[in-house]
Amino acid sequence: QVQLVESGGGFVQPGGSLRLSCSASGTRFNFAVMGWYRQAPGKQRELVATIITGGSTKHVESVKDRFTISGDNAKNTVYLQMDSLKNGETDDYYCWGEGDVRDYWGQGTQVTVYS
């Protein structure tokens, strides 16, 4: 059974940093594409960043120069380094993997930015 497990969420003040991790288990193969989404209460889940197996990355405009997605194929793990966090970025962050037949989601990790 394929599972994605996130870790690294927590509390941080504006301007602070957190590093999220997402480990994939139950599969011998790397996902072709993995990424991070976030969702605030009552709002739709939105894409934050993606990374493909070859290492190419994309970040949405609102997080460019502050967030960095990276991956370790050997560990089947993807990371999201979040710097200069803002008050409005208190969200649940979800790891996502594009499988051959279906997409996979982690259970989410909460990030709270407080003053």
C-alpha cells in the first residue's frame, strides 16, 4: 500500500522558517511528479510547488524566492523549505504524488504562523 507521510509542521512567527518532509512508502518506484499543496480552513486546496524525477521544479508566484522544493530519489522523499513565512500562510500542507493510475495524498501537516 502506497503511503505519503508528511512531517515538519509546527508553529512559527512571521519571518520564520520551517522545513516539511514527505516520505513515500509502499512503492519501489519514485513518483514521476511530486508536490506540495496547502489548504486554509474553508478554502480550496492550492498548489505550492512541484518537482519531477529529473529535478526540475516549479513554484507558484506567491512563494517564489521564499519556498524551495527539493527531493531525494534514494530516500523517496520530497522536502519543502519555507523561509520568510507570512501571517496568511497558516494552512494545512499536503504532500502529493502522481502515480501511474491515481494520485496519492498525505494526511497533511499543520503550519501555524502567529504573531
